[in-house]
Amino acid sequence: MFKKILVAEDYESANISVQKALDDLKIPNPTYVSYCDDALVRIKTSLSQEEYFELLITDLSFDEDHRQQNIRSGQELISAIREIQPHLKVIVFSGQKKEVIIEKLFEDQKINAYVKKGRNDVKDLKKAIISVFNNEKYISYDLKTKSSERNSYEFSNYDITLVSLLANGILLKDIPEYLKENSITPSSKSAVEKRLKDIKDSLDINSNEQLIAFCKDFGII
């Protein structure tokens, strides 16, 4: 079983589930951090001391507070770690349940397991850790069995244009004029707002800023 595990999680309630799973599996002395920047520092230190972490368990979302952070999401953390320790095993432990996000985590970021927070997550985490230790992939049962019910969103060229404009600092109110000048339809303000709302609703994202971050994380823009 794993001997050296790093856990990146900023909510105490979620950490309790992780702690219980690791205790049940009799895994000694895991390292816990609440910030992605701290997780990367720990990885770098372990490499310099040749005391390598074998497994990272991380959330995707980390709330901002008074402390300025360079790495602000689990996706960014995984990407940064992959550059210096590409074969580190990774379990994502998150409340996210959108198929498009989970699939990209496996396909693009090469995670080894995905466990959804919620009921029975301790049991799920234990199964995931054992599976990953045995070089098997794992995904929470309720996500795997309800694939047809999960909402996936396919970005069109129009969608990518809208998000790219926002990412480039163009205000929402100015986007219709840009679309008209470039003969892109639909170009009305109501159509633009509705499309952006549909994308965010599909991805369970609340703001344009989160949408931009998501699209950057997964190489959509």
C-alpha cells in the first residue's frame, strides 16, 4: 500500500472523509495542505530530498482568501505537478459531476481516479486508493452508472469565440458590436447572454470568470 500521500483540500469537512479512509487503510502520516501552492512546494521538496510522494489526493476548487495564490485550482495543480513528477498517481476528490470535466481530467490530465464527494465517499475513497495502488482506474459508481444522465457540453466555434472575447477583456456589452462587425451570428445582446448562460448551466459554473478559467484549464481557448 502507499506509504507517502499528499492531500490538497481546503475544507475541513472533506478532509475528515479523507482522514477516515486513510486511517481505515492504515496509511501512516499523510501530508495535508490547504493551498495548491503549498502542495507544489511539498512535491518539489520531496523530489529534492528523494523522498517521493506516491499519491496526490486533491479537490478541484479552492476558495480564495487573504493569501495570494499562483495556483488556484486542482486542474492547475495537477498540470504543474505533471511537469516535475509526471508519473505521480492522482485521485481527484470533488463535488463536480459534469461528464465533460471528468472525462477531460482522465484524458488530458491523466488522473487515475475520480471520487465524488457526498454520501459513502469514505467507502469510495478506499476503493479508489486500492484500485490506483493496483494500477487500475477508478470512478465513483453513481457517476459511472449514470453516464447517460450526466450533462456534457460540446463547445461550438461560436461558443469559443464568445469565451475568447471575454478572456481578452472585451466587456459583455461590447461583444454584440464585435460580432456584427465580423458578420458572426447571432449577434444580439440577448442571444449572447442566453448562450453564455446555457454554457454555464451545462457546466455547473456560476460566473464568466469561472467559465474563462475552465476553458483555459482544459485548452478550449
